[in-house]
Amino acid sequence: MFSLAACMIVVGYCVLAPSALPRLRYMKQKEAVLRAEVTDLRDQIHLLGLETRLLAGDSSISFKHLEKIARDEFGLIGKDEVLILLDPNTD
């Protein structure tokens, strides 16, 4: 009986020690941040999967989407197009 009471006191002290509560709060905050990050990453994976399926298709929609990415993200132009650069500082 005495050893059970001693164990309860030791466990209670470990749980309720001054350093344990702030650490517990920190760990709960960290868990919330990590859960939000996991949710964001799952959303990104879903969107990338959709984009992969769209680009892998043989339809004209996939070609137009691929062309849009090439223009928007990489600044590419078509073979029959001419790029005209204008200086924004000129009147």
C-alpha cells in the first residue's frame, strides 16, 4: 500500500512539476501546427495529382494547360510568336 502511494506521489510530481505544464502546452501547440501542415501538404498532393492527370491526358485541354504553365511559369513563347520587351521607364 505504501509503495502504491509513493508511486502516485512520484507520478503526480512528474506530471504536475513546474516544468511539465509549460512543456505540455508547447507540445499541444506544436501538434496543432504540425496537423495544419499535414492538412496543407495533403491538399497540395491532391492538387498535384489532378494536375498530373490533366497533363498526362491526350486531349487539347491538357495541351492548353501545359502551354499555360510554359508561358506563366517559365516565360516561354510559341514558335511563331515574337517577344517585344518594353521599357516601363520610357515615356
